[in-house]
Amino acid sequence: MGADQRTPRPGRPQRLRCAIVCGVALVLWGMRWVWPLQWLPGWMVLLVGAWALLELAAILLTPQRWR
């Protein structure tokens, strides 16, 4: 019998959230030269980067395991 496909695997929402916030942080950092993003203050870019690091630390420190 295979795994139930309807229930998500443990840690999948956490990994997805981490991937999204890391992607947003990289886009903000890489596209700073585009004029609308130049209006963003530097602390806002650093705040998104810090959020990405916190999400990554949460995945590394408290991984969700199968029961």
C-alpha cells in the first residue's frame, strides 16, 4: 500500500514557505536597480532577508518527522 496522496508530507508547508520567502528576498535584492524597488528602504529588504533566515533556521532546528 502506498502513501496517502491527500495528506501533505511532514514539513512540506514549512519548506514551501521558506522557498517563497527566500525567493522574495533574492528578487528584492537582485532587482534593486529597477526604479519602483529603489524606493524601498534598505531596512525593509533586510527585514525580508532576516525572515528568510528565520524560516531556514526553523527548518534546520526543528524538522518535522513522520509519526
